[in-house]
Amino acid sequence: MSVFTVIGFWPDTDQRFATYVKAKTATEAEVKCAEHHASVAICGIIRGRHECVDTKSQLIRHTAPHD
């Protein structure tokens, strides 16, 4: 089993969505995610655990001025 990051959005609000799923393949990760979050529009699946770019630590790192 591998960990996959599933990325998508909620169509009714356009709010971004990301979660982690343990699965054998990316397709299996997509199916598992859809079973638990039926109304999410899935945009992509990435092998591994990836932090969302809109988390506080990522925003600080990406928007901090460069020295």
C-alpha cells in the first residue's frame, strides 16, 4: 500500500479539497476518495503525502521576501 494525495474541489462552493488515501494504485485511491466524499470533483492524484500549498507554512515559505 502507498499513500496518495487526492486533490480536487467542492463544485457547489469552489472550495479546494485535498486528502490522503492509502491504496495500491492511483485509480484505487480515486475510488476510495469518491466513496467517502461523493460530491468532490477530483482533479488529480499524486503518489506520496504532499502538503497543500494553501497551508500556513507553505504560504509563509512561498510569499516571504527573498534575501
